[in-house]
Amino acid sequence: MEKTILNNLPIGYLSRIAEKESWRKEVYRPVYYIHKWWAKRLGSAFRGILLSCCLPDTADLSQEYYNFHNFSDTTIFDPFMGSGVTVGEAAKLGCKVIGRDINPVAVSLVETFLTKYDIREILTAYNQIREKLEKKILSLYKTRICNQEAMALYYYWVKYLDCPECGEQIDLFNKFIFAAHVAPKRKPTSRAICPKCKNINVVEYEDTECCCDSCSNVYNPQAGNIKGAYVSCPHCDYYFKLVEQMKKLELPLSHRMYAKIILRNNQKAYFPTDDFDREVYEQIKWEYESIKDNLPDHQIMPGYNTNQAINHNYRYWRQMFNERQLLGIYYLAKEIKNIANQEIKRLFACLLSGVLEFNNMFCSFKGEGSGAVRHMFSHHILKPEMTPFEANIWGTQKSSGSFSTLFKSRILRSLEYKEFPFEIDPNNRTNPKVYGINNTIACEIAKDFTDFQKHQKTAYISCGDSGCTDIADKSVNAVVTDPPFFDNVHYSELADFFHVWMNYILENSTQASTRRKEEVQDTDPQLFAQKLTSVFKECHRVLKDEGLLVFTYHHSRPEGWTTVYEAIRKSGFIVTQTYPIKAEMSVSVPVQQAKVPIHLDLIIVCQKSEVYCSTFEVTTIDHEKIFAFSQKQANKLIDANINLSIGDIKVIYLGKAMTELSKFNNIGEELSQFELIIDASDNILCDLLQNVKEYYQSIEKQKHEKGQLILFEM
């Protein structure tokens, strides 16, 4: 008899909850935000997937979602653990969890949030660090205004180089307005630096002319010395390509401070930097020279996500920081290394590692009216910043991205969530948090599978190739995961930024890099398919015969679909069902930057092909069935007020195509047919898009009358 995840997974119901979470993920699922990881999936969606795996097929998920469950006899395995969403949500449902990832940064993150802590010990450790270091680190940010001491919250820097024609110094501003509100049309007051005397002038965001208050120089605040890849010398008008000049240099470009934000009467105020600031910094550089040999100095390896930094002459991870930042990191790392309790040490190592994301010279100013620091991973490449923004690494009450503020917003919030985990009710606007329906997140972590099984531990987390594990045959009830994209972010290339410092504190690896040849991440579709097949074969081995392999996926490229389908079939599985579900916040940076934005993930449900009962007599694809099913699923999401794009509709359509192809029982023929379906999908999707638009228009008036607006992206 066919085993399903649920006969009618309520995709609209789950997507509405996921949509609510997507707008404040770090608040509604704080345990997954103790530390940076990429492509985090929505916990509310995975709760629905896991419940569907654990409940009987006859259960109504919409009735069970907000009930308490304790599936202590169920073991869930995630071979691509990443940020740990699967194991975290499974632990809340009382499942036993097995997580594995090839990257040690991800493993440290998950072990950290699964571990049971005594919050009093955490607070004691933090207070000891604060007593020793708060004043010391804050002294690095001392400044003076009108001969009175003040505290700098942030410093503005600009890169510069000498003109290859006239030899004069060029500040690499793309425009002289350097500080504005995040909503400049609503609050247009901004700050601009005078290119002549370096004074700060108050301007309107769209002003094209400014007369400097200090030197009366008239300039265009919208102008700058760098535009795109080219630099224009303001002294001799020489025009050259920056990257070509970088090839002639050995080191990254130098920076200079030009402005600061200080706290004055508990209000933020802008001032230019002065001789006092430069003298303080010279003292910092002198002290840094005395400790720099104690810091790690690992090279940046070439790669898709690191090459842009290397092209700007960044050769070592240390070069991404200035001397003040490195000195602060050294002080904090030294104290954390002295913590005797290894689990608490790991927690604070994760905290400091996360702080680095906001305290380096690849950060920029986000704008007034928000957290001021735009962290370095707002792009999926290591993009050098021409005008870096330096935060106060210890922080004040007005700071963002600092050690003290992230301790409160990440660590304390996560510890509270671990003790009192909640779910989100999108129908309750005033109090959307639903408590009392989850187990606490406090696992006893096994050192290996034998320990996990023999001593009835609740979690087993390991680091290594998921194509080869020590998990026993047919011991897992369900595999639930989210595999990497074959051509997108190479996690290990970016995670090395954190690994250098985490390993410096924890000393748990002899490797300078997290990159591994077995990592399921490759721009070559064939190699990616081979690696993914290896992991799925291991999942087939450890999975019980009646168990399910369930994973979420979407992709915009044809190879992204064919490689995944090939891995499913060659590893001994077939696709039995697919469900689209909300995956990304509509305004997230990756979605906004995509040519064809995709907001949905496809839940792909697989079963062992030798267990699935079917005559496999299908010889042709029923295109009308695929079309009608896709229309029906799209309508359910529209009914739930979920935005849809043409990319989302394609995800739905190709998902259903995979379930129909699996009935062939001929892998070669299936892959050929799938390629044809993908090639022809654009024409078919035009008709499907029109039908979806007509359905949308037919209910738009009703929704509008009820005050429920739907957005549809063309």
C-alpha cells in the first residue's frame, strides 16, 4: 500500500504560518540565529513536514499543528543539517534526532543550540567577561567633542589610492552623501562630506548642489570619484579601471577615517573625525603590533565566493579587519578561551564568531531607522566595500551587531526559546506566540551512533561526509532535509571566515579550511548529481523500508532540476508527491536580486522504489493531469493570500512532472522526458499563468472587500 506524507497536505495553511515567520525569523525562531548560516529554511514549514511524517495518513494537520506531541519512538535524520532547522523542529516534537553536516561551523552551531544549559552559569560567564573587558574595549572608541570626552558608536571609513597619472590621493566615494535614512523619501535629511575640506554638511537626499558650511565649496553631493568599475581622479581627470590598477598593487587598498557617530545626551550625532581620533588610532596600531603574532593568519583560498576579495588583494582573512577590530577580537577570544566549561566556551565562541559578521571592513552603513550595520554577507560573495562602516565591537545601548547587544538579542533570546519554545499563529495579530505545545530543546548529545542507540540519547550530531555514516541499517523513520543548490552559494568558502576564529578559540580542528572534496556543492551538474546520489544512497540504507525521504528544493535552472531527479532515482527512490510551500520572505535580498524570483520551496516526498507498489505500466506523460494539478495547487496558495511569481508556478509544475515521471520505472527514459518537459515548460506556463491570473482576478474583488489584498508578480 502506498505510503504518503499526508493525503492532503494543507499547503495554504502552512504557507500562511511560514509567511508570518519569514518577516521576523530571528524573533520567531531565535535558536537558528545564534550564528550565521546560509539558506535557512522556515521552521514553521518544517514543523508541518515533520508532523506529516510522524502522524497517521488520516490525521488532519491543520487540527494537529497546535497540539502537543511527543514522538519519542521516532528517529529523524538530516544529512544536510546546516543551521539545524530540521533537528531543532524534530526535537521540539519529542523525536530523536540525527544530524550530520560536512562543515564544522554548522556542526558547532547546532550542537550549541541543542545543548542544555544552566542560564545562571551563562550569565556568570558573561558578567566575568564584561567586568574584565567592557571598559578596556570601550576605551578603544573614546573620542572628544568640544573638549569633552565622548563615546564613538560608529566610524565611517573610505578607501583611497594614489592616482596613477598625477600621484594625488583619490578617495573612493561613489557619492559624497554617506549617511541617509533607510526611507529617504519619507525622511530625506542626509549627511554629505565636502570633497575639499572634509566637513560634514546636512543635505536633502536628492540635492544636486551643496555649499559647504565650512569652506563655502560648492559641490554635487550625488557625485563621487568612483562609478561602477571606473575611477575618475578629481585632481587631473584621469579615468581608469580600478581592477586593472589593483593588479599593480600587492596589498588591499588603504582606508582612512572621515566621520563618526557619537552618543551625545543619549542621542546620536555626526561629526568629522579629528586629530584626537587619529592619535587614539595610532596608539591602537602600536598595541596591535605587540599581539598580532598571537592571532591566526590563514590564507583565503580561491573560489567562486572568494575570488572577488582576492582580486582586490585580500590574501588573508585577517586583512578583512582593521587594527582596532582585531585588538577587540583578541581581547574577547582570549577571555573565552579561558572558560573551563567546554559547552559554555563553545556558546561564547559562537557569539563572538557571529559578532565578526558585523565588525569587519566589508561592512557598510545600512541607514538611519534600522540596525546601522549592513553585515558582510548581505551579498553571497565577499564583496570589498569602498566605504566601510566600523561599529563599536563591545557596544552600547544604541549599538547594533556588538558583543553586548548580540548576547542579549541572540544568546539570551535563544536560551529563553529553548526553555519555552512557541509557535506562530498568523490569525492573532496582538499575540501570535502559542506556548505549551512543544518539548523543550535540551538534548543529550551522543558521541557516536552506538552511544546514541545503546544509551537512548536524544540527539546525535556529527561532522563528515553524509555519503558515509556510522548509522545502522534501517534505523531511521524519516529523512527530512534541505540539500544545497549545485551552482549557488558555496557554504564552505564563506564559512572559512568564521572557522578561522572559532577554531582559534576551540582548537578542535587541525584544518585551516572547511572545504572538502566530498562537499555536495559543485558547478558541474554531473559531479553534483554524483555527490548527491552518494548521500541519497546512504539515506536509502539507513531508512526503514516504510520510511520517507522528504526534502525541500527549488531552482531556476534546468540542470538544477535534472540533477536532483537523477540523484533521487539512481539512489533507489521514486517521487510519490510534491507540495509547494512558502520558503522566502518576498523582499529578501536573494529574491529581489533574482531575474526570476522564487518564493516557494517544493516539498519532494520520496519512497524506496522497491517498496512502492505500482505496475509501472505508464508509457506516456499525462500533461493535462500535470497542468490541472498545478493549477489546483496554485489556487490553494492564492486562497491563502500567498504571493506567486512565474518562477513559483514553474516550481509547482515541474514538481508534479517528477511524480508522473517516476511511474515509468526507466531512469534513462525519465530523464530524457524530464528534459523535454523543462524545455517545453515556458510555453505551457504561459497558459498556466493566464489561468492563475484569471483565478486571481475572479477572487480579488472578494478579498478586497474583506480587506485582504493579494499581490501577484509578473
